[in-house]
Amino acid sequence: MSDTYGFDTLQIHAGAQPDPATGARQTPIYQTTGYVFRDADHAAALFNLQEVGFIYSRLTNPTVAVLQDRIATLEGGAGAVCCSSGHAAQIMALFPLMGPGKNIVASTRAYGGTLTQFSQTITRFGWSATFVDFDDLDAVKAAIDDDTRAIFCESIANPGGYVTDLPAIAKIADGAGIPLIVDNTSATPYLCNPIEHGATLVVHSMTKYLTGNGTVTGGAVIDSGKFDWSASDKFPSLSQPEPAYHGLNFHETFGPLAFTFHGIAIGLRDLGMTLNPQAAHYTLMGIETLSLRMERHVSNARKVAEWLENDDRIEMVTYAGLPSSPYAERAQTICPRGAGALFTVSVKGGYDACVKLVESLKLFSHVANLGDTRSLVIHSASTTHRQLSEQDQIAAGAAPEVVRLSIGIEDPIDLIADLDQALAIATS
Ligand SMILES: *Cc1c(COP(=O)(O)O)cnc(C)c1O
């Protein structure tokens, strides 16, 4: 696919072609586990990674492969690995880089599940995370030590309103000789291109805007192909003979595709967090209209955030797309097409008013998801960020008195009317 095509064209065509067997124009759902080898030599060549092809659907599948190509193209990466969820993608991104005793430096402002995955679950593998305020660049630098293998942050951080200064963080990562991993879930490649801002790896929860309608869970890791894994001895799985693949040197053999091949040949093979072809199909359908939906999500979010900001019953709105946001200027460079559609509001009347607001909304659904065509609402502190201490909730932007809104693509007049009636009840 020519990379001179615009985003609107690539989101429909990248990675896909008419089915060679039937001419089917839409990418078929290849609902198969196995693929017939031509002969024993063909099978051996595939297993040796001397020939690229399909072996078994835990590793690769033609429907999933189209999605991998499409998302890699949209993010401007060399390759991508799809997996079963956004959380799976985060483990898959870290897996080739980490080992017992190694750590990552991560932003305090992140999806609640990510904060728990990094502070609790990865310690079972002997990995650890140091959490830092990413607006304090000196603190980010100071947190990096000889065992740090990556820096991790979100472009537009969930639960909203915060935009990371990606070029500044990328510069720190470069200086330390480690990759920057950016979770681009809330922004999507339409609003933000982390690789252009210096990211090495991009991860996604495709569950959100990429699929876009709340139907499947899925994730992806996209590699820029630009990091020199052999520049130091920090990444032996990629730069030295890999014992888990009969001594293959991935960087030497695959160059800019080393990380992607490692993710499939070892990550998916041994961790098994594979995306199924049916889910890949739904996500491909969603991505075809990504730019159209994101434009509407952004324009609705602006209208709703502006209306809320001017309402007496509201204490604060943290939307980076509002001129009053401390991140408004940064948003112009990091995500010039808009600051997403996810933000928090604090209601006058505190915690109790928040709970009443959530329960009084009729059009907004009270669910844990985000990035749906439907508008959604949740009280983060008691749900997605529940496992955190109050101090960590505040640092993450999920204080007890705030409600998170994920603005959908409905008629904005109806969304505002719904908020208006619910606020009347919440603050009466
Ligand atoms: C939802 C989400 C995740 C986790 O993705 P799942 O698909 O639910 O596993 C990670 N990061 C962000 C920013 C998210 O919103």
C-alpha cells in the first residue's frame, strides 16, 4: 500500500486486497486453526522463519494479519502484533525487553488497570515499575537506573484531560538508550502519532475507539522499527542468540522487524494471548470509519465540555481541548486534530452529587468501557481506579469527586439535555 495515501484511504485499504481464492472484496474471516503445508520442507522453512507464512492460529492468521498491517500503517510503524486485549498488549510489549530484576519507569497518569498491572502483577515475573509525574522531567530522568528497560506513558491519559509531552519524554528515553512505549488508546492514530513524536513502541486497547462500538476486546503492539536493539547489551532477547528460538538472533536476522517477529514467534507462541479472527474482523470494520468517528467524538466532546464549563453546578472540567486547560497548548502539538473525547468533571456537592449524577443520566450508560459510539459515564474512583489509594487516585486524575465522561457520536444537543436534567437532580 502506497504510504502517500491519506489516513482516510489507508484506514479502509491498508493491508487488505481482494481474496486471492474467491475475489471476495471484504477481508474474509479465516476461521481456521491450521494451514496445510505444501510438503515437509515447506513446514520446516516456516518453523525456521526462513519463509513467512501461516502455521497455526495461535501465531498467525490471515484475518489478524490484515489488521496487523493496517494498524502498523496507520501508526507509521514497521510491524504490529495483535493480541487478545489491551492489557495483553502491554505484557507483549514488555516481554522481549524485560527479565527478572529489570524495571520500567511509568507515568502516574494512566488507566487504573495499568497502574495495578504494573504495581502488582508484573512483580510476579520479577519485573517492577517506578511511577513518576511525567510533567517533572528531572524526576523521570532520576527514576531511570541501569536496570530500566523502558519508559511507559499514555499519549492522552485515561481518565482524560492530560496530554503527555511525548517529544520531551522521548528525548530522555533516547539519552538513556531505552525505548519509549506509548499507550495511544485514548487518542488513536487519527489524533496522535506517537512514533512521529519519538516513541519506539505504541500499544493499543483496540477494545475502545479502534473497534469503536463496544463489541470486542483486543490489543496491539506496534513497533516503529527504528530502535537499535544492538546498541547496548540491554536487550539480549533481540540482539543476541535467543535460546527460546534455537539461538536465532532476531535483530541480525529481521532488522527493523526484529521486535515484531519476536512478538509472534516467542510472545504469542509461549504466552498465547492471541486475537481471534472474528474479533479482528470487528476491529477491521471499526477502523474503516475511524477518522469520521473521531472527528465527531472530538466535536461533541468540545461542545459538551464547553457547556459543562459554563454551568454553575460544575466545579471543574478537565478537557485538554478547552482553552482553559493547562494542557491546551501541548495538545495543539501532540494531538492537533483534537484532544480526544474522554474527560472528567467534578460536580459541586462532591462525592454524593457525583453518584447521583451517574444514576440520573438516561442517555449516558454507566459502564466500565470507553471509546464507544454511545456516550458513557463512570465514577472512576469507585470502579476503574478502585484498587488505588486516594492519593494515587488523585495523581491519576481519578479523585473521589470526579466523574469520567466518554463522549459518543450522538446528537450533542441530546447529550447536553441529558446532562442538564441529571445535574438538576444531582445538585437539588
Ligand atoms: C482499556 C484500556 C486498557 C486496557 O485494555 P483492555 O482491552 O481492556 O485490556 C489500557 N489502556 C487504556 C488507556 C485503556 O483505556
